[in-house]
Amino acid sequence: MDITASPTSVSSTPDVTYKILVVDDEIDAKELFIELLSTIPNYEISSAVDGIDALAKCEAEKYDLILLDIVMPRKDGVQALAEIKSDPEKYGEPIVIMLTNIGGDLAIEEALKLGAVGYKIKINTEPLDILNTVKEELEKSRNVTTTPDS
């Protein structure tokens, strides 16, 4: 994957800083996502190694978006997602995009039912696609929260 894929085409609103948590037990994948997202100046990137670490970080600091791997030791991504969604006061209300290397997995269906906005198959996803998806989801949430009620 070439992570230098034109980050200017996906830059977000410059006056807003977004906090993003990357949760993956695979060090290479996690570092790739961190490096990729770090190309956008207004993204503050943190990372976690598994679901337990992710929950602790979400409790300590509220994130706008989480890239959450499904298969991890100690607590998998679906279990972590269920806890995050069950207690918004404790963990905030982040946008969650699941990461996996297994297509057609029942865990993906469960994650979507729990409130994940989508998923990416890590080995089949181009870097620019991840950046665009993150940007689109953050912009959607910002438009929803800043649009006045009619």
C-alpha cells in the first residue's frame, strides 16, 4: 500500500480537530493506519492494541471516530463495540468503522447491528479509500450535529 496517496484530496474542515482511535493488535496494520491518518493535519491519532485497551482509552478521552479491528486477543472488536454503544456517557458516541481480513464474517453483521457505520477488509482496501471513508463519516456526523432543527 502506498500511503502517500494524495492526502490533500481528503483533507477535512481545517478549523475542526477530530480525535481518532485506531484499534488493531497487528502492529504493521496499526502503524500503517496511524501513518496514513497522520497525513491529515487536523486529525489527532491515538492507538490501542485490543478491546480492553480501547475501552480504557475511550473512557479517558472521547473520540470522534474509531477504526476497530474485529479479531483481537483479550476482547475482540465486536465486544468492545457493544460496550461502547451501550454506555455513551462513559465512552462517548464515536463513529465506528470495523476493520477485518475476513469477508462475509458473521461478526461484521453483528457489528453493523450494534451501530458500526461500515467495515473495511484490510487486505483489499486502498489507503485513499480509508482516508475518504473517514473524512466522509466525520463530515456526515458534523453536518448532522450542526444542522439546525426545522
